[in-house]
Amino acid sequence: MATKFTFTEKKDTRSGFGAGLLELGKQNPNVVALCADLTGSLKMDAFKKEFPQRFFQVGIAEANMMGLAAGMTIGGRIPFTGTFANFSTGRVYDQIRQSIAYSHKNVKICASHAGLTLGEDGATHQILEDIGMMKMLPGMTVIVPSDYNQTKAATLALGSHHGPAYLRFGRPSWPIFNAPDRLFTIGKADKLIEGKDVTIFACGHLVWNAIEAEAVLAEKGISVELINIHTIKPLDVEAILASVEKTRCVVTCEEHQINGGLGDSVAQVLSRFRPTPLEIVAVNDSFGESGTPTQLLKKYGLGSENIVAAVEKVITRKL
Amino acid sequence: MMPNPSPSYLKDLASQIRRDIVRMVHGCQSGHPGGSLGCTEFFVALYFKVLQHNNKFNMDGIGEDLFFLSNGHISPVWYATLARAGYFDVKELSTFRQINSRLQGHPATHEHLQGIRVASGSLGQGLSVATGAAQTKKLNGDNKLVYVLMGDGEQQEGQIWEAAMYAAHHQVDNLIATIDYNGQQIDGPVKEIMDLKNLKAKWEAFGWQVLECNGNELEELIVTLEKAKSLTGQGKPILNLMKTEMGNGVDFMMNSHKWHGVAPNDEELKRALAQLTETLGDY
């Protein structure tokens, strides 16, 4: 069984953020970075070392960090905040809502250790609600890149994007399947595999699981169209509808609650514009727990075998 | 801006702005007159004497002093001051809190009202924003200052102390914060709701330079703010602990938390306006 995308190296997506931030710092002197006592975990050390005047250690005070970032935009700076996804969203939702989103500040909220694949730290840190919270804020761009290269590309793209944005990435070492020069455009879905029987829309780490699932399904004679929806908001409605027109059934995959995530966004598009059978591979209204990333994805139904099963099910529901 | 307004003109402004506040709140039958009236001298002193600002508003505010209002519910006094300082037409004050207005119940940037740089109202956030803006000024080599006003009830918010710790640690010494120390909050006297104990000692312990003044005495206030300016650039952020009287200028609104967020009826409006001379023309 051969996957259509392969990898020779695995790396964590957070390192893609760190590399992107450093490069962006060199390109744009207005870029500043703030971190709430997780510089090493967020891979912001290189930026800090290269640009000490433009790096702000905030300590364990995330609410203050969001306010500071909002203020720093006044005068033309572009702040990138760094902490875990849990502390980047739920903990500071009101600060983001009022000082950043409602005030339309050009703050880039960069969030690592999202989802189950954070692993052993357990459910306190494995946020699975952040995409939902952030996409509900008017004017907020939400990006969930899929590997090291795409996280780096997304970070760079945010440097020339204006307005509040949420960038979600993670901790585990993960296959790098996107070529370093693969085009990344905020808001534009990325078609990885052309197919005709079913469309899989995936984001984040689960794009790789979907690549694996496609190989299994291809052997079974099922032609999968795989599209990486790296930008949850603004959603590429046109690309979704164009694919569904052809395949007439859909599976979505994400490392997030079933409520409020990518599946939810796609369901809304389908029910409004083209009612289509849909299966959602996501965490089913539960918290996570300690374990290795692979064990957790398996236990909570996010493995490639779950995607295969969802595809086989949705195909039987085709109208 | 008028280069050096006379004390009598500043008093006229205060009287007119108080009229504006009471009329605005009466007009929509909602809003917060008490804290607005208590802070009138502060806004007059700031916008007509202390702040180096440009009423041709620019969001980035490069080369000018910036002001942030953290306790956004006292928006009436800010809006009236901005209008009287020429940021927008005073006639617009009549739209306060009404549909399709730029003068939202709490200050917002969303409708592009000149003079507002961040939304406020959910308490505790303004000091963080002001501190960030002050650090950008430093990065930009801009030697102008950043001012922020907070409430005393607002000192109960944890984020205030996160920002207080941060600004001192990072030596944000181009920042002048003021607390409206009127001793009242919605549910009653601050002392009874959640006592702040020794607020001055708290801020000093956090590493700030603390000044005190009576915020309803215009001259004393101006002297204090000038003193605060002279203390900038010395490694410490500055806090002005400003005693005020909620409802100041309208006898029946003073000495109580009752008028924190209540609008006067027609009869009360009449009684209030009788105590406040129309000096510059009502909107």
C-alpha cells in the first residue's frame, strides 16, 4: 500500500512556527513576539536570540499578553503571541474578544500543543474546543496547518495578512509531506489528491491520517478526493462545493470536538447550498486523557482506520 | 488645540461637559452619569492642558500622546470631551447609545469614532493595552507618553495586577496610569464589596511611582499630572491615585453609588441642569 504523498522526515509543527517567525523577523522589522513563559515549547528561542529588542517575555500572565499585543499594534507593530492553545483561547477569550477581535487589531495568536496529540500532559492541556471558539469571533481568521512546512508557510503568510488571526499547531513529531515551496494561500483550500467517489476534507495533523486512509481506500477501489482545509475561516466554500458536486459525499477529519470544528463549518455549507451525506471524524463530545499521540488518536476515533470506516459508511448513504 | 487655555475657560469646559453628560444619559435613558461626572476635571485637564494630541485622529498616533479609557462605562465624559476638543461634531453627542450611532454604550473602534483606539467596557484590560502601546512607542523611538484611566472597583480584576507587574518589570516609564478613586462600585461602597485595603502601598510594592491628588480640584490635578510627566523616563511607570467624588457637580448624585449606572428622569434632569451653567452652548 503506497500513499500518494510520502515523507522522509518528521518534525513538530511548532518548529515550523519557530522557523517561520525567525524568517519573518528578518523580513519585516515591525514583527514583534510575546511569550508567556513557554519560549522553548513554542520554539521562539531563535527569534528571541536574534531580535531581543522585539521579544517580550510576559511571564505566566496570558490575559495581560493579549492586551499588550493589542496595544502594540497601535504604532504599526505586528505582534505574534505564543503560548499553548488552551491558554491562547479559552483562558483569555474575553481579552481576545474585546481588545483584539472587536477592536480589529492586527494580532497573530499562535497556539501550540493543540488537540489530543499533546499527549501525556492530559486533558487539562489538550484543548479540543479552540477552533470553535475562535471561528465564532467576527473577523477572526483561523488557520490549522498540517505539517512543519505548511506551518512555516502559514506563519510567513500571516506577516502580510491584516487583521486578527489564530494559528493552531502542535507538539508531536509528524510526517512532513508538503514540499517546502508548496503554495500556501490563506483562505484557499489545497487539493492534495484528485478523486471521484468521495471527498475528504481534513485539517491539521489529521491530513496525514487522511493521506494514509486514501491509500487503503484506493486498494479497495474507492477513488478519494482529498482536500486540505488549512483555513477554517474564511472557509473556501467554492472549493468545497466544486468537489462535492463531483463526489456527492463527504468525510471531514480534525483533531477537535465534533461541535464547533471543521466538520461543523462544512456541514453548514452543505446544508445551505448542497445537501450531501456527511460523516465527521472528530472527538465525540468528550475530554481527552494522558497517553501517546498515536494511542490517543486511536482511542478517540481519529486514526486512519476511522477515516476509512467513515468513508465506507458515507458512500452507502449517497443520494 | 488651544495653546494655553485660561483657568476660567477650563472651568467653563467642565461645566459644559457635565451638562453634556447629564443630557446624553437622559436622552437615551441609560448609561453611567456618576463616574462620568466625577472624572470631568480629569478629562478637561488631560485633553485641554496635559495631553499633546491631534484631533485629526490617526489610529497609530505616532508623535502624539495616547489616552486609553479602561473603565469604558464612563464613556459619556470621554465622548463629550472628545467632541468639545474637536474630534467630531458636538451634535453627534445626541446619538449616544442609540441605533446606528458611533457613540456606543461602551467605547468601540468598530464604528470608527475618532479618538478611540481600543474597545473597553469589560473591565481590567485597558492597562495591558496602554502598556503595549507604550512599548511600541519606545520601539519606534517616539518620546511621547501613554495615559490610561482605570476605575477603583476595577482594581479587583486580576489582569490589572498582571499588567502592573509587567510594566514595572519591563520599566515601562513612558506610561502614566490614573485610578478614579471614588470608593464606589455598582453594588455599593468598594470597602464593603471587596476592600482594596492600602491601594497606594500595593502599587508601590509592585514597583510603581505613586502620586496622589484630589481629582475634582482642577489646578491640583493639573499640577499632579505635570509632576507625573516630569517623573517619566526614570525607569518606573507612574500611578496617579486620584480621589474623586462620584456624581460631582450635581448635588443629588453625589456621595452614593446609586447614580453609577442610572439615568435621570425629566424632573431630575431639570434639577441637575439648574446646577450646571451652559457655558459653550448645548449640543
